[in-house]
Amino acid sequence: MKKKIYIAGAGGMLGEAFYRIFKEDYFIKCTDKDVNEQWLSFLDFRNFEAYKKDVEAFNPDFLFHLGAHTDLEYCELNQDDAYLTNTTCVENAVFIANQLSIPLFYVSTAGIFDGTKDFYDDWDEPNPLGHYARSKYMGERYVRENAKRYVICRAGWMMGGGPEKDKKFINKVIKQLVDGKRDLHIVNDKDGTPTFTVDFAKNVKLLLEREYWGLYNMVCGGETSRLEVARELVKILRLEDEVTFNNVSSSYFKDIYFAPRPPSERLVNKKLELRNINIMRDWKIALNEYIGDYYLDYLNENNIYPAKSIPVTL
């Protein structure tokens, strides 16, 4: 018998990957307040009674709580909504999972650290800088302290979903290139670890199947920076000879990206390594696959002809 998974907040880039990876081996119900796929049904999990009723009716073996406000500037300007969505609703998810005696899966973030260290393992103490990070960390803490069984995975710089769902760095750079820009301003003072949503979903699936409950850092391999990621992306798109990079500090974008961000969000998958269950690939390999799987048609329609696959030197 296939087990059942209820996935709340599945309309974004991460939900797309979880649907793709879990749909064959599980009966899944995916919900979101933005019904943008045929496999989604409507639920605004901020409505606790509706959330509880819908999950109970499906009677799942697992509850996945994916949804969150992830726009840092929005969270700074709309603090009540940030904490309602990113913290209080997580408390509700814990209540529902405990009442049904099922495990809860929650997504946390590398952004909960303050960046005073170069790298953070699973046991480092978070110190969130802004309201996005604080609201997510309060959700993480509540799960750790109150859920009967749980898996929490901290993601890094997320990439996934393609042109329609990716609202993060990769898609922002691609859109500039599609719009004809070849003079790019990229910050040189932000370090981190990319996280391909598909790899992330596969590693979560492995944890659940092994019943390795607990908290895990879960990012792609390889230390990097925003600037290096942009350079690698341009290489994949075969635009190295056309694009000029202007290295700037974060203050260059202070009017647009005014929320506090740590200088380093680099995570180390120490617990996954110790359990011999780390299947997260190097970020360059993951980025190359991401572009090949999700962006080829979009780029070709816009007269950019990337390599389907390029040799990756590690």
C-alpha cells in the first residue's frame, strides 16, 4: 500500500519538485492558495480550521508544510503577515500532525544564521538578522520543541521551478539576459550554498524512507558566492564573450534589497554525511541540470541557445 502525504503550500518552486519526486511512490494531495497547476487544490493554510479539516479528511501518513513568505523585503514591511505565515501557521501544522500522530516535514533556511562564521553545520546556534529569518527560525524552534516526530531541512540559495516559479537569483539573472542586458552588476560580498529543489526533494524522500527524524542541513556541495554562481550561469548559456560583470557591494542595491542579509549563508551537511545519506550533488552539476531540464525552451524562444550539457570541472 502506498502511503499518503499532504503537502501544504505546494504552489511554488519547491512544491513543484516535491510533486515530481513523490508522486509515483505516494498518494499525495498538494494544496496552495494559488492554484496554478492541475495537481493543486485550494487551501489557504493561514485559515487554521480549514487547514485542520482538509488534512484530517485526507488522513495522511505525513504532513509536509512547505509554504512561507520568502521575500525578505516583504517580511520587513509586513511583519505581522510574516509571523502569521512563517511562524504561527507552523505551530498550527505541529498541532495537526501531533493530533494525527504523523511526522511533520518543515523547511528551514540558511538565512537564520548571522554570517559571522564562514560555514555553519547542523549544530551551530542561529542568530537571525531580519524578520524573514527570525520568523522562519521561530517556526523551526517550535517544530523542534513540540512536534512528536519531525524532519526539518535547512535549504540554502534555492533554485528550481523554471521561468514561471523561480523567483530567486538564477531566474532574476536569466531575465536580465533575456531582456538583452549584457552589463551585469553582481554583489561580491555574499557567500552561500545553492540548493537545487529536485535534489532537495530526493534527499528528503530518502530521510523519510529511512525514518531518520531530526534536523538536517541540506544544500548542494561546494562553497561559492553570488558572483561565482552568475559566472557559471553565463558559461552554461554560452554568453561568456558577451557579458561583462561589474563587482559591487550589497550597498549598491540597498534601495531594492534593504532587508538585512548575512555575509555568509554557507551550510555544511554534516549530519547527512555522518549518516552516510548525503545525496546532494555539487552546485555546478545541479545548476547545469536545472538549466537543461527547465529552461531550454524558454531560452531558445528568446534566442539564447545554452548547452544542453557542458563539462563540469570540480
